[in-house]
Amino acid sequence: MKKIAKMSLVAAMAISGLTGASAADLTEAIKGVKVSGFISYTTEKVKGDDFGKNDQEANRDLDVRLQAVIPVNDMVTATIRFDENGDTAVNSESLQMEIDRAFFTYKNSGYQADFGLIGLPLTDGGQGDGIIVSKDFGVAKLSAGYFYSIGATKVNGTKTANNGSDEFAFVSVNGSVAPVSYYATYGTRIDDKNSTDVGTSTTDNEADMLHAGLSGSIEMVTLAVDYSKKSGMVNREDQDQVKVSIGADLGVVNVGLAYAANDKKGGKTMLDEADTAASNISVSSLELDSLGDASAIQFDISGNINETNKLAFTYAASDVEVASGAASTDQDVFKFTYTNMMSKNFSLFANYEINDKDDETDKRTELTLGAVYSF
């Protein structure tokens, strides 16, 4: 990667004549470039990790992202994004940046096309080589895409990768007709029988996915229904999941309540089996999508102490069906969050989580302190 980068820079300089460029030329070259990204640092202390099997000392985590959107002409832009490789950096030596987005965007008369190394739908930050085209009709936006090579994906927040030989295609529609909003995405993955993904066999990558949802607001109350399904896998049963949620803005506080359920085989409905489906409940170590024949509830309440300080509380509980006489694996999770917005793009936060499983004697607790700067 370093050799390629150096060769590309030398070639660019030779072709464009930058070796003799003036300050004015360079200013014109970067005119209109939009740079964004974030830097985050967290440290956590875990007690009773894996519910008493091993405690952890304080861990650090660094995360850095940098993105530049460069205008090419009136209708085309070029985007390049650098991101941390693996999301596991704990110091400067382990912080490795990689290019995880590099694509062109064409926009004209409501049409848009992105092509190159772009974001992979139905994943938690995955990437792939392909093209996505879309058209915005106002009440509905239609999109379709084809990926001829699937790159890095994430499983439970950790990046994984296959050999890049699978194909993926999707179509989606989303929009709103007041007061109702909707979305629906259908995707299919074609396995060449030689690729490998974490947690799946070499013949288990074929899959069809459907994710859909409706939401609407009446006065201060919002209602939503989300459904997702993953089927067509060679060595595994279909995965289904549905969630119903309600929220209310009471002025001083915001409250929310959700109920979600999987079928008997589980609810891993994302392409990369991440826990980020809109139909899922995922709070601390409670991951509903990984449980078969299970349901969960989630209650949230949050409010502002003042303009810069915010408190939030989340309670979640799972109910797992087990065989007669077997130990219960039900779990309760309590999460307390304090956030201080020192400025519009810099915040400090503290999370304290309590995880309690019925079949374990120890409660797992976790304290996380962090800072995030975005630009």
C-alpha cells in the first residue's frame, strides 16, 4: 500500500506539473474540497467479563476517520475516506489507517450514481466494489445496486473480510407521505463457493434478505414497526425478526418503549450478521439477534439537565424459551449515560452498564469514559 501511494503521488506530480506549481495554483486545486471526520478516545473497566470467567483491566480504544469530498466538475465529485483498520487500536503503534471508501458520484436532474469502493447495504459499515444508482421522486426514492466484489464487513463491530469474490445486488425504496415514513430493501448475495466469512462455512454465504419498516408521528408520539428476514442459506435455517416501538417527546424528557422477537432459529438478518438491524434490540451484552426463540423489551428515558449536559437511562430484558427443566438464560441490562457537550463538535461521556443473567452468579459491570471530536 505504501509503495502504491508513493508511485501514485509521483505520477500525479509529473502529469500535473505540480513540481513547479505556485501557491495560487495549489489554492485553486483544493478549492471546494469538503473535509470531515472524527477522533474518539475511550477507556473502559470491565468486571466479571463473560459473567465472571475473566475480569479485564482498563482498556483503551482509539478511532479515527478522515473523509474528503473533491469536486471534479459541476456534476461529478470524488470521495476518499480513511478509517481505522479493525477498530481495535489501543495506542499509536496499533492504529492503522486504511482507505475504506474511494468512489465517484454523479448527480444530475434528481439522478445519482456512486461507483467505485462504496458502502455495502445491509451491513455495519461494510464495503464493496460496485455501483449504486438512485432517483428521488419526492415521496419515494428508488435505489438499486450491484457489487461484483465484497470487501471488509463488520461482525459485532469488528471488521472481517472474505476473499472479495462474492456478488451482491439490491433494490430499495424509501420515502414519506405525511405523517407516515417507510422503507424496504431486498438484497441477494451470490456465493462463488470459495469465499469465507467469520462464523459461516464456505458454502453458507448465499442469502436473500428483506428489511422493511413503517413509522409515523401524531402530535408528540411516534410509532414504528420494523421487520427483517434472511433466507436461502445453504447450511442454516431462515432468520426472522420483528420490532414494535413507541416514543414520546414530553418536552422535559424523551421516553421510548420497544418490543422485539425472533423466530425459533434466531434473528441474524444482516448480510454480515451484525447487530444493527432496525428490528433488533442491542444493549450492552444483550444481543437479541443471537438468540433463538426469544423476545426482548427496551425502555429508554433521556433529558437535558441544561444546554450542555444530558442524562439517559436504558433498561432492556430478554426472555428466552428453554427446554423444560433447563436453566433460564434470561438477561437484564441497565445502562446509565452522562454526556457533556462542551461545544457543538466536542463531547465527553460516561457509560455505566450492569448485565445480569439468570444462569450466572456474577453480574458483569462496565464503566466507559470517552471523548469524541467531529469536524
